[in-house]
Amino acid sequence: MTLHIDDLQGLNPVRLASMPIAHSEGGMQTLLRSTQEPVALTGSRHSQGGHTVYPNAMAILTEPMNRVLHIDREQRTVTAQAGTTWSVLHAHLAPLGLAPLVQQSSPHFTLGGSISVNCHGRDPGQGPLANNIVSLDVLVPSPAGPKPQTVTPGDALFKAVVGGYGSAAVIVNATLKATANTMLRQRSVEMGLQAYAQEMADRQSLGQWPALHFAWLNFSAKALFTSVLKVDCEPVEGQVGTVLTEDGWLEIELMRWLWEQHSQNGGAGNYRNKVWNTLVTWFKSQNHENNGQGKQLSRIDWLRQSVGFTAHRSETHASLLQEYFIPIDRLTPFVTALGALLQKHKVNLLSSTVRVVQQEEQPSYLSYAPDQAMACIALDFESPLVSGPTAHSRMPALATFRWVRQAIDLALAHQGRYYLPYYGFATREQFRRAYRHAEAQRQARNPQLNNLFIDVYLV
């Protein structure tokens, strides 16, 4: 029987040697000991650059390793298996009045996958997930059999595992910091790009941030990147949430519909303007909820955004992501230049958001914030697809490769970096310029572990 696997976008189809399921650490050890094939680790497979697949490999499905093992309410820590999704973690933390300290805005990723990409979130006072890890239990494959090991921040292996994209060891369990599941009040304001950038710089200088923060860059045709819809969430004094709401946001259901319409009408400038105006009107209307006090949700509620729109597949186009990390004091010139680049290449931009991530305390080898706080500019865009190098495979058009590589060069020119979980547009030279300890990551690579990302950038 021939086995196939792919990511959710369908851009990395491969044929496997096998795809066994790991249910426990013991089962994982047995699987690693039983194979001479390359091993690729798969969780929920949301990455777009082949990080969980490799041809003729044994792709181990880790998502069934989803038990929460221990919660320490006093120390506010939680220990769970690497296949646990954030959604499962929410179900255990919320009744105790606790929430993750650092997490992506969606709960559908596994802890192991989130650690492997060193994710970041919407709390602007926090750094990457690396700052939130107390310890990791890992398995290090070897000819004599996999070796269990516990690693903590500062260890060389920790630096290679966190943000290492499955190249150094297999994550089994993780102990992470938690925080109070505080009730938060939302306030949305539209402002000019320069004023927004100055506010971010002032907040960073004073160390005064809201509990959660994100912003939408104006993606309309008439005013691309000239203004920002800023969304801040401040604590409601003395209130902690203990009830877990249903997964998903009304806002994201709206955005999914808007993205679909935008995709079908991307060439119509007036339509893009309407999409932006709809988004601004929707968020501003929520300022008037609760007698003008603003929309209220718990911290966990703000971390339960659906990612269903990323699963959309088409034979001719793909909705892709790219993200750039830029020093906060370079936000205005970078965004302005990026907007000009997108206009020049007539990119069908679906949306763009901004977040803030603090410096990584003990940088991993592939850290994107090793020296200072960064503004994170994410692009959702649509690319035409062409036939790929293998049968039944598809890839973004060469025109997309050209402008994305120019965007990466632009980020590098502003002392920034690009994020690695997304489709691998970057050249190897760009990768090494962006990540100065890439050679240390390559040296730490375990020869039994492989995937398409490793095969391109860490060989």
C-alpha cells in the first residue's frame, strides 16, 4: 500500500515509507528504534513549507499524545504531552482560572509543533514561546536507540530543539508557564501608520503594554498601509474567566467570508476598499458593547481563533502567509517600503496584521528576536499556482518567488528577519543572513530526523 501525506494547503505531497501513530513515550521509543528510514514528525500539519513531511520517510503522527499530565496552580505551570493541542490545554486550564502565557491566536496547533516553530502571540509584553518553557522531555535518536533527556533553557540541546523544526530531537513532554485567565475589555481605534509606530515605540520605552494587542494594516486599494486599526485588550479589574466558550470568533467568520469574496474579486480596487471599511466598522462597533465599556472576553477566548480559512484548497491559487520581524523603531519605513513593493507587483493581499514580541531571554539558534523587541508584520496573500517538480505537485508562481524574496531582502535591510514556518521562498543565502546561528543549528541536527525544510536549509 502506498501512503501519502501533505500539509493542509496541499503544496507538499510526498509518498511515505510508513505513517505510524505514537500514543506514548514508550511507543515513540519503539518506533524510533524500529526504523532505519528518515523520520519526520507531524502534529496538526499547519506549516506550509514541508516541515512535517519527507519523501520515503517514516512520518510519525504525534497528535494522539495529547494528555495533560500535571497542573501546578500555585506555581502556574502545566505539563502536557507534545501532541496536545492548545484547545485541549484550554479545557484543563479554564476551569482553574488559568490560561496560556504565550500561544498563537489559534488553538489548533500542537505544543510540540508550537515549540518547534518557537511561536509568539498577542501579549505584547511577552517574548517568544522559548521564554515560557520551564523544561522539555525529549528523545534523541541514536544507532543504539533513542535516549531520553530533559533539557532546560540555556542547554545547547534546548537551543536546537526550540525553534528547530524537528531537526535535533523528538519532543515528548513540555512544562510551560501559565497565567490568570483574566477577563479583558477590547478597544479598537483607527489611526495613521506613523502615529501607531510612535505609540508602539513609546510603549516599548516605558514598558507599558496592554494585556493583549494586535493591529490590522490598512489593506485597501486606496490607502494601502497608510493607516492601522489598533485593537487593545485591558484587564477588567478583579474578574477571571472559568468557563470555556465555543471555539471560533464571529470576527473570523466575518473575515473568512471577506477573504472568500476578496479572493473572487481581488482585482477590483473598490471591493478591497469595502472589505477594509467593513472590518473597521465591525471592530469599532464593539467599543459600544457593555454600555460603552467595550467587548469583553477572557484571555483564553482571545486565543481561540479559527484557522479554517487556511485549509481552503484550489487547483489554481493558494492563500499563503509570510511574516517579518522588524525592530520597532524601523516599523514605519519598512511597512511603507513593503506597501510599495506589493503595489508594484500587484499582489492580491488578503489581509495584514501587526503584533509585538519581546526579546528572547536565552536565544535559540534560530531565534527571530535575539537582540531586541520586534514588530511582527504578517501578510495573508493569494498566489497563482503552477505545476511543481513532481507529479501531482503544485507550487507558487515564479512571480511570487520574486517579490517575496525582495520582501525578505527589505526586511534584512531594516535589521529584521522573516519567519520560518511558512512556504520556503527564501534562498539559502537569505536564510543564513537572517539567522546568524544557522550553522550551529545545522551542526545540532540529528541525522535520523529529516523533513523538506531541513533538506533545503540545514544540510
